[in-house]
Amino acid sequence: MLSACGELVLFLNCCGRDVIGVFRRRVVEWFRVCGDRELPWRVRSDGWAVLIAGVLLKRTTVKQVLKVYEEFLKRFPTPSALARASEDEVWLLLKPLGLRHRARQLIELARALVERFGGAIPCSFEELKSLPGVGSYTASEVMLRVCREPAPLLDTNTVRVVRRVFGIEPSRSNSYEDSTLLGLAKELTPKDPSEAEELAYGVMDLARKVCKARSPLCLECPVKDICKWFSTQKAQY
Ligand code: SF4
């Protein structure tokens, strides 16, 4: 007996035409059934909550961040509230993440927002990236979720999926500086912000649950029949 995810994957693999359109549609449909749509930072769309999630999720797991996220926002609901806090106070809350420097970094982020933007979240990729602890991925996520400007979200995991499906060779440069990868990622991103959001989180969840770094679960993948990497590995399955 197939699960809802299994049935969907069988259905999605039966009819592909243009690869980018097929990739988008299948990942979004898979996400609606199999993705983690209810994660608290995906439900909330206020800038501060999205920014904090992006910083907390760096080099940590979803499970770890779930332990502290809501409590953190309850205690520090705005940049000004966090800007006034002491490092020890913040660290006490963030202990389950095990990264003491993250407490310091978050306070610096809050202070920079208060001093430079009066406590508001700027809608500019460059200004967001200039904030302490905010990298290209988090800046793009805020642009997409808060400013409603579709942007690709590239991290190690989402890049792995795109490289494998479209057969792009790994490069040494940062994903946001790799012109081939960035060009394709932009082409893949729908113009509608809600669709772009579903696709971005779909690729992210697909990377985490199916297209794992080691031993990807290709037979359970909704895009296996358009995946270049899978087509070269078929004999092993
Ligand atoms: S078919 Fe395999 S390698 Fe290709 S995207 Fe799916 S899980 Fe990843």
C-alpha cells in the first residue's frame, strides 16, 4: 500500500515536458503533500520573525531551532527589545543550539537595525546582507517572504538538488557568485511571490528528506525522470 507521498510521486513521474516547468510544478505539488508547511517560521511572515529564523537556522537543525524559536520571539518580539538585552540573558535562551557567539551576533543585529533603520527591516538585498549574521540566503529569504520580491534561495542543500537535476558541475565559488547556477536558479524562480515561496521551501524540504547528500532516495523522488544525476545512476537502483 503506497502512502499519500508515494502515490503522488508515481503520478508526478508519468508526464514531463519542458524541464523547468515540470521541475517547478512537481516540486510544488510534492511540497503541498510532503513538505513541512507548518514550521512556525514558515507560517509567520513578519520581517523580524523571518530574519531571526534565518540566523538561528545557520549551522543548526530544524529540531534544535524548534526548541527555542517561539520562546525567543515571545521574549524579544522586536529589534529594540533584543537590542537592550544582555548577552547572558540571550545565551540562556539559546543554550539548546550550543552556539554562544550566536547570542552576541543576534544582539549586534538588533542594535544595527535600531541604529541604522529605526528598528524596521529594510527591503534591500544589499542592506540586509550588510547586517551582522545575515548572509545571502537569509537576505534573499527576507526579500521573498517579507518584501514579496521573488529571489532564489541557495544554500548547500538546495544547490545540491539543482546541480543534480540539471547536471551542473560543482564549482568552487560561492553559489551566489556562480553565474551558471545563479542564472538557472533565477530562471527557475516563479514571478509570483507565493509560488516562488512554495518552490523555494519545496526544494529545501526535498533536499532534506529525499535528495540527501549521501544516499539520496531517488526512487521516492518526484523529479527522478528529469534528473540528470539519476539517469547516470539508474543501473544501481
Ligand atoms: S532523482 Fe535522486 S539525485 Fe535526482 S533530485 Fe531526486 S533524489 Fe536527488
